[in-house]
Amino acid sequence: NNTVYLFGGQADHSDPRQKDKAVVGGKGANLAEMASIGLPVPPGFTITTEECVRYLKEGANFSDDLRENVAKALNHIENAVGKRFGDAGDPLLVSVRSGARVSMPGMMDTVLNLGLNDATVEGLAATSGHARFAWDSYRRFIQMYADVVLGLEHGLFEEALEIAKEDKGFFSDTEMDSEDWQALVGEYKAIVERELGRPFPQDVTEQLWGAIAAVFDSWDSERARVYRRLNAIPGDWGTAVNVQAMVFGNMGDTSATGVAFTRDPSTGERAYYGEWLVNAQGEDVVAGIRTPQYLTRTAREAAGAQAPSMEEAMPDAYAELARVFDLLETHYRDMQDIEFTVQQGKLWMLQTRSGKRTAKAALRMAVDMVGEGLIDEETAILRVDPMALDQLLHPTLDPHAARDVLARGLPASPGAASGAIVLDADTAETRAGRGESVILVRVETSPEDIHGMHAAKGILTARGGMTSHAAVVARGMGRPCVSGASAVSIDLKTRTLRIGHRELTEGDTITLDGASGEVMAGEVPTIEPELAGDFGVLMDWADKHRRMAVRTNAETPADCRTARQFGAEGIGLCRTEHMFFDAGRISAVRAMILADDEAGRRAALARLLPEQRSDFADIFRAMAGLPCTIRLLDPPLHEFMPTRDEDFEGLASDLGVGVDHLKRRAAELHEFNPMLGHRGCRLGITFPEIYEMQARAIFEAACAVTGEGGEPVVPEVMIPLVATRKELAILRALVDRVAGEVFGEQGLTLDYLVGTMIELPRAALMAGEIAEEARFFSFGTNDLTQTALGVSRDDAGRFLGAYVDQGIYARDPFVSLDIDGVGQLVELAAERGRATRADIKLGICGEHGGDPESIAFCEKVGLDYVSASPYRVPIAKLAAAQAAL
Ligand code: ADP
Ligand code: MG
Ligand code: MG
């Protein structure tokens, strides 16, 4: 296998390894590819990533083989260009560029103009006829080389340049003439010698190997390691090195350099987009030393800019560039991000790659390119990152608006919202009731805050992670949420909060950007999402190509409508506990919980029955005959318990009992570990009257709505937290009995299913037996993760970050399913369930149902559907389609 690959000139690009980014890196592969299709690429060579790995393993040693091949490869460049490296009369100069398999900030910066020294600079000046250009290039080279290879602070050099300009009374670099640059070169060399105790290397071969070593070493730099860890890039890939003949954009007014996209990367519009600078080199465009000019006349005019566009100033080079854009797009069948240089009127291509783009642009390009016949539907589906759709489904902040950022937290739930600060849920509800926009700001939220979260336009918490209560509920409701903004401290006594050093009062307006985690002062204008158009087209394609159905987790008619608007095909999880928190009901719920006996409980439940019935009826109506899985009561009862004295007092007088008595009952209900305590089906086993009431409410509502005409309702009654067949058998019998009673009373018999959640390891293991009682399984992967990992979701925030940082789990297992571990339980339960009951319906309803990687796993295991919160339905559909392709 070659250690070095040539490109450009007369090079042979036929070795398939030269197309392989794993071998030659992304930059190297694309340079060779461009050269092979006849585009003007300065000749060069690529040292493979394998050599980098070997070099690092062998203690920073170059192999003889490599030295020999680099020498030969240098010859290739020399012959192609017709100049010799180190030739004092007419020197070849090169750039040394790193290029890993994926683009990776943190790697070594490029060194340009390598091969200059005190002798060759004179040759360059003479042969080019531009002394100023030659000395400018030399000073650039010394500064870059000193910075990236010799490890000197670039500030030292910038300071020297500033002083030189000041001495002359210059404002800009362009005023420096040849002698000025030459003088500066003298100073730069003096700085190097002073700092390093040895002179700047004059030997060009030493320069070259120094730069190659620096690229290799940068793979193991701290910056690169951190980046790799954060982006899950393996440490053993290594980076390639590209050595390439220099072309000069700084050779006067017929020379230029620029970066461009073949389409607009922020809107996706089919229009060339880019920036360029006359008489400039390399990164001047991005470095912001001078303000770059527009590429096209249209863009310049739209911006009202004076400086001519490239289209106007260099029409021939521009026409050539436009031709190259089209060639590259047809070749790569994707939008390209390009670097180019014009040397005295001639265009040279220095880089191309598939360009990064906003979600909006990704969508538009994918749809447009199918229309243009550039790609097929399948490719279009695969092109759009499902998670990026999230940005499109919510109102977003106007990117042009000014932002006064107060603090930053976690981007817990996307979307943007502005409103008045409110510090508790009741205030949120009252003020929202008056038509105000409010942002609920809490240290953290709990189920008691639900009504306030619903009322608020957005939620901000000082504590809690991406899977905190606030984050999960906010995502479910489609409310923007910033969680864990630790700079926020709340004083409930004075009703004020401090964010960093700023003091705010309840009622002050703030804006949240749930996509970036930013908290801003005042109101920042937003723009509304567009659901028709390209989005609709892509969704249609996804529907056509996916196998799994996509349901939603919804518990209010409003959620149901949102989800259906996004194309949900049923409800995968309707939690019933949130209905219990409603203002009018909570006292009946509390009365039920605190009742001394069954009779007391039944009396309270009788008050709840009509309420639940109408909840379910509303949901059935909203879902119009689509399947609805309704889960019977799941959380530990103490979550409904009053905490404030006035609540106890009110309740006591309602019930005609003493406050002390109530408080004692509440204390009796205390649990040490409620998540593993008296909850789920255990409530149904011990207080069957609760599940009876809920089953009755479900069947009565189903009969009523079916009676209204339209599609018959087929309820799916789901029993939570089952561990044994027997539990399910008992509760199924209960549900069947109630169903029979209701059907008898109503004179109407409906189809319905009883099934269970699989959310305990024992249930997964015993799935074969449990399936005897269950018509469906829904994998409750939140609890299954919690119980399989032995990690409490509510407490994980304290340590899970460190676990992810250290790579113990690649991603937060509550966000992306732990496929290796928890995944086995899912797979095994699916297999065993199907072995018992071939037509058992299998779905997933945890947070993971909206996570693309987890969805791909569900496809692999053959689940029938995934269920996601309403705003995640489109994401799930796209991810399901991608998984099926
Ligand atoms: P990065 O990956 O950071 O973009 P590059 O290696 O692409 O680094 O190079 C940085 C800049 O130098 C780019 O503007 C590129 O076009 C320019 N450049 C690199 N090699 C050459 C060369 N041989 N001739 C002229 N400009 C070059
Ligand atoms: Mg580049
Ligand atoms: Mg659960």
C-alpha cells in the first residue's frame, strides 16, 4: 500500500485508496477527485492517515519509506510546476495542510508559502516581478510557521506588525510596501531567534519535515482530543497531510481568493453564494482582516454594497468558477463548499466538500435536487438530519435581531418564546389567563407545575439536565425550555431573580431560545415555521418509504391535534396522571388518596369518573378512530399530595376532618424510594377501585364517541410497571369485567385491547409468559433504562455528564437508547412476546421514540410503531423512513 498519493499534474488517480477518506482524509480525497475530473487543482501529494498513526506509535519517527516517497512526490510537483523546491533562482513554494477523515477543528492550521528563505524570497521577487508580494509572502510564512510549527505566540508577530504600521502612520496592511515588509521580516526573524534561541530554519527540507511532523503531532493535541471526545471520533484514525504547490491570490489586482457555496447554505436557494477578496491570500477572507466582497452581482446589489462583485470585477474567472460549481454539483450530487484562488486571472481549486447548511436549507436543497433530477427520493430522505427538523417546527428567533444575552443553559426544548417572568405555576396560570405571555422561571419543576408550564410560553430552570422534569415535559408540550441555567438565582420572598450580575423582577420580559440555550433580556422578534411546501413534500416521501407507524405521546386534545397536524397515526401513550392535576380535580384526587377506607376512596373516585370520561371522549374525538393507548394510573400517589399548609387546611374543611389527621395520613404514605415503590400496577392491585374507575371512564367514553357516528373507537388499555404474568392476569380480568359491564349497560360492544408496558427487566425476561395476557407490549424505555441501569432519571444529572464525558456511555442513555444493554432487553422481549403471540403489537413510548438512533434500532428489532411527543412526530417519521431504507 502506498504511503503517499500524488494528485494534479500528470498524476494517476486510479488507485481506489485515493478516493477513500479513511486513507487520504477528506481534503486529500476531494483534491484528487477534482483533479481526476479535469478541474484546475495545483499539483500536490497526500501522506496517508496510516503514516500518521505509525509515526505516533513509533515515537515521532518517520520511516525511510516515507522519506523516500515524499522526495519522489516533491519531484512530481516540481515537474508539474516547472520550479524546484529551494531553488534560489525560481523557487517552488508549497502549502502543508492537515486533513482528517472528517473535518476537525483543533487540528493543525495550514502553513502557506513554505519553501521561502532569505535566498528564495529574492528569486520569487525576481521571477514574479512583484517584490512586495514576495516579502509579504515571506512574512506571512514566518508568522504561520512560527505559530503552528514552532509553537510561538502569534501575538508577538501581530504586535510587531502593529508597531511597524504605527511608526509609518499606516492604517491598513495594504499601505505597506516592499521595503516595509522586508524590514518586518527582519524583525520576525529576530523574534524567532530571541524566543527559541536558534534562527528561523533556512533549510527548506527541514521546513517541510517540521510542518509534516506538526500536522501529525496535532492529531494528539489537547484541542483535538477534546473535540474527538465530544464528537465521538475514534482516536486511532490519524490525519493525512496534504502538500500542495502554492498558487497566489496576492499577486496584484488580477489575483484573488475566496470561499463559495454552490447554493445558499442558509436558505437553500439555488444561487451561488460566497465571498472573495482581491489581492489576498488564503484565510484573509475568513480572518476578517478586510471586509470581503460579494461573489455575484445580485448578492452585492441586494446588500447595497459598493465594492464590485467577482462577477463584475473578474468576469472571465467568474464564468470559469460558475462552470466549476455546476460540474462539482453534478459530480458530487450535493451542495459544495469550495475554496478557490485566482492567480493573475487563472482560477485554481483548493478544496471542495459537501457544505454545512441550516435545517431549512437542507430541506429545500433535498427537495429541489429531486426536482432537478440530481438525486432520488431515497437520497433526499437520507440527506436531511431528522433532529434538524426540530428547528423548523417551532417559531425561531429572527436571526437578524439583536440579542442581549443574560445567561446560557441547556437547550432542553427547541423553539423561541418571549414573555413576562413568573416565578410560580399559579401566577403563570393567572397571568396567562389574562392573555399575557409568560415565561415560567423555576429552580426546577415538578408535576405540580404542569398547569403553569402549560400556561407559559416557555420554561427556564436553574437546575436540571436535558432529561429533567422540565425538559421532558416541555418537549412533550412543545414549549421552548432552557434548563440548568446555573447563573439564574431566584428569590421568592422579594419575587426577584438574579442572572449573573443583572437583577430582574417578576413581570420583566425575557426571551428564551430553546435551541441554543440562550436567555435574553427583553423581547426578541420571532419568525413562524412553515409546515407546507418543502416540509410537506419530504414528509410525503418519508411516509412512502417507512415501515413502522408513528404515534404520539399525548394527553390533551390540544396535543392530539398538534400531533395529527404533524401526521401522527395514533396515540402510543396517553398518560392519565396529568389529568389528575387539573385545578378542579386535584382535591378529589387528594380526597381519594387520603381516604381512610375503600368506601371513602370510591366516593372520591365517583367525583372523578365524569371528568376522566370527558377527557377520554375529547381525546377519542380528536383522534377520530385512530388507535389510542391509554395507560392507567402510574405515579406514586404521594406526587398528588398537598405540600402547602393552606392546601391541607382547605382539604380538611372540604372533607370535614382535622388537618392533623390529614397530615398523619400523608406521612404514612411517605416512601423512601417512590420510583420503585407503590406505583404502576401495584396501585391497581392494592386499590382496584382506581383502575376500575379509569377503565369505566375509558369504555363509557369509547361507547359515547362511537355512538356519535364516525370511526368506532378501539381503546388500548395499558397496564404499567408489570413484572409478572399474574399481575397482568388479575388486572386484565378487572378491565375485561368493567368492559363487559359497560357494554351491557350501553348495549354496544366494542373491540379493545389490553396490554402492558415492558419497563422492568423482569418483564422483559418473562415476556413470553406475560404475552399470554397481553395483546400488545409498549416498551417504556424511560423506566426500563432507569431500572436496567439502576440509575435514577431524576438524580442522573449529577453524574451522567461525567459518564458521557469519559465515554462510559456514548450518549445520555435517557436520550438515546443504550442499545448494547437495554436494547438486548427490548430485543429479547420482542422475540419472546412474538413466540407466544405471533400478532402481538409492539411499540415504544419512551423519550427514545423520538430519537433517530433509537428509532433505527426499533426498525431493526421489527417493532410495529414508535411513539413520540407531538413535535417529534415528523422527526420520528423521517428517522423511521431512513431506518427502513
Ligand atoms: P482549513 O482546513 O482550515 O480550511 P486549508 O488547508 O484548507 O485549511 O487552508 C487554509 C487556507 O489556505 C484556505 O483558504 C486555502 O484555500 C488556502 N490554501 C491552502 N493551500 C493553498 C495553496 N496551495 N495555494 C493557495 N492557497 C492555499
Ligand atoms: Mg479549507
Ligand atoms: Mg414508566
